[in-house]
Amino acid sequence: MVASRGAANACPPTDKACPPPGDSSPQRRRRNAAETRQLLLAKARWRFARDGYAATTVRDIADDAGVNVALINRYFTSKEGLFEACLTTASSEVRRDADEMPSAGIAQAIAHRLAGANKSEDLPDALLLLLRSSGDERIDGLRRNVLQSVSEKLARAAADSQGNTEALLRAQIVLATSLGISVLRASTGVQPLASATAEELLAPLTDLVNVMLPPDQEKPGRS
Amino acid sequence: MVASRGAANACPPTDKACPPPGDSSPQRRRRNAAETRQLLLAKARWRFARDGYAATTVRDIADDAGVNVALINRYFTSKEGLFEACLTTASSEVRRDADEMPSAGIAQAIAHRLAGANKSEDLPDALLLLLRSSGDERIDGLRRNVLQSVSEKLARAAADSQGNTEALLRAQIVLATSLGISVLRASTGVQPLASATAEELLAPLTDLVNVMLPPDQEKPGRS
DNA sequence: ACCTCAAGTCAATGCTTGTTTACATATTGC
DNA sequence: GCAATATGTAAACAAGCATTGACTTGAGGT
């Protein structure tokens, strides 16, 4: 708390001893630009999603990747460039996922994505990234665009007719639920939500999606 | 983007020209410890909730309050102490609000809180603060405790019988929805959610609460 | 085998940050 | 009014930050 003299910052936001997953790269050629670029991207994405932009230092990312800090500036020109690259890849993942969203079984898809039970497992990180800001206006615009179009796709996937404003609002509330669950799971250990499996999430989310994104035109009964 | 040489940080996370509300304090005695302490607390809470812990500088807060930076350390001993003070006040507000939650009309209460249409208006900030971390384990424990107990209260307010695990999970999902809506409204301008009024939020939230926190024992029908 | 250039490292550099020390000034009890 | 003290200010400190240019080192073509 009170360092003897002029302690600038005594808060490691994430335990250094908790590195991003997938640390064991079996055979990695010692010098391969494309490979280390991808590695930096993956580690950065994990840190940014978990700790936010400001709390993440480029040295942390470089250490996670096991390379020198200067490579970040070489491959991405700046910390902000790296963040933008992370956001771009995450955005396309989320967009693709929203495109593949089936009209039936939306809740199941969401549950599996949130629990990270899917093949990729890093989709929760992609969602979290959409809530992190670097402070740059242009990059924040990207975030807003993704969220907007995903919510529109979600609204259309349910009731594919008119661009009803309330349908869009409801879709954004479902999106807010997904984001909120991601945040709660990642940054607070609230139980039982934090360690709920996809199967356990499925039942509540099914009810939620059914009532918020009604496949038929008429609203559900409101007691 | 690329400052000529050794530019450390070129990212103002929040526009300096967008100061916290309630800037006009009509008559303020020039020297009043309790008053400036409260002022610092209010401005800090706004910044922390909006930009997060790491992206907020003590100089920003002091400038918002119109006082010298050193006063933060005088009254709160450190930046982290100030953050903890913010979190403590916000926690008690959220706890009190959860206590006053009526068994009927939960959705209405949530909608009004989220839209900031209530008297206090700063409850969305209190919710956002519960998602912000300084990296300190002890303070993060406070956050977790509040979220846990609020979700338990929420679960009991709906179905006040058994401490069913699934009921708790559902309550935490409702909490996640509230937090997600707060974040989306505060940090991304996604429309129509960002500028939805309490009245517009009411209908969807009523459906959501009715299905997620069933007042009766039997589950709603799942198609 | 060697030469070359990409891939990676090292050691500053200047800036920002949180914090503190020394100083100024208003307020209050007498 | 006058000291005593609470309240606020200014300047400086040390550490950490992102960034950069000059350097080493390894892989691949000839």
C-alpha cells in the first residue's frame, strides 16, 4: 500500500504466474516472422480482453510471448496498433459467428460460446475485447460498428421480418446479457455463474432467448 | 499516432472536455475538508466507472474537482485508497437498492435504475464500478461479495423459498444483463439501447424478469 | 563455406505516473 | 487582532511506461 518512497504503481492487474493458455508450442522455428506475429497477437488479445488496454503493458505481452518488446513496434507500429489488430480479428470472429447463428437454437449457440466449450474457446475473449477501449475515437468506432451489426443480425435471426425498433432493442439486451455474463465470468468469481458449464447455462438462456427474441410475431404474455 | 520521439502515452481515454456532471456547485466555502473530500470522491467515482482504474489518472480526478493532486493522497492516502472508498460507497448504494427491491415490479425498478431516471442518477455508475478492478486482491474481494449478495437477494426477492442453485444462477444472469446494459450504454453508443428511456426498457425487461425470476414455482414452458 | 538480409535483442530516451516534501494561505479559538 | 492549525498549493522525486535506433544472430540462397 505505502511503498517507502515514490512507488509509482504497485498493482499487477493479472497475476504474472497466470499466463495465457496454449503455452506449449511443440516445435517452433526460432525465427519466423509470421509465427511470432500471430503469437504476439494471441497473447495480446488475451491480456487486453482480461485486463483492459491501459492496465496491459507491452512488456507483459512480450514476456508472455517470450520475445523482445521491440518486436511489438516492429510488427504493429505501436501498442495501439496491436490493440487495433486484436480488435479486428476478434470482430471478424464475432461477425462470422453471428452470421452462422441458426434461426433455431440461438440459446444453445450462445451458451456454448459463453462457456468456451466450442472448438476455438477464445470467443469469450473476443466478446470481452468489444468492451475494452483504448481511448482512440476511430478504434472505438470499430467496436460500435461490430456491436451494432451483430445486434441487427441477432434481431433478424429471430424475427426475420421488419426492422422493428423494439426487436432491435431486445436483441441488444440479449447481447448485453452475453457480454455481462462474459465479464462476470472473467473478472469476478461469482458463483455459480463463474463456473457454470454450457449445459447449465442452456436452460436459463433458452428461456431468455425465447422470450426476448420471439420467433413468432406476437409478444409473449406479460403478467 | 507516431510521436516524433519516445512518446509514452498519447491516449486520453475520456475527453477532458467532458467533465462529470453536477459541475456547478453554487456556493462552496473555499476551505472545507469534508466538502472537498466528497467532491473528490464523486469525481473519482465517475472517472473510475467510466474509464476504469488504470486509465484514470489522479491528476484527471484532481482537475475535475478543481483541487491539487496532493489532496488525494492527503485524504485517501493513495490512488488505490480512493478507489476503495469509491467502491465502498457504491457498494452500499447497490446493497441498499437491492434490499428495497420489491417482490413485484422488479423489472420496473431495474429499468428505472438503469436509465438513471431515478433521483440519484448515479446508480449506473455504481453498477459499473462493480466491474472495475484495481488489481488488488482484497478490493476485488469486496466486489465479489457485493455481487454475490446482491444476486442472492435478487433470487430471494423473486422466489423466496429454497436456496435453489438454478434460481441463483438465473438471478446472476439477470444481474449480468443489468451490468451489460450499463456497460453498453456508458461505453459504446449502440442504438437504440444507448438512448433508450426507462419506459422503453420496461417492456423487454419485464418479459425478461418474468421468465428468469419466476414468481411461481413451476418453470415457464420451453419450446 | 560464406555472404546477406530478415528476425530478434539491447540499451538508451523522453514522457507520464503516483507520491512526497516543503511552502503558502485561509479559518478558527482566544 | 494574533497566533495556531487546518486546508490547499507548487515543485520535485523515483519508477514505470512506450518507443526507437544501433547492434547481434541466425536461416537460406548461391
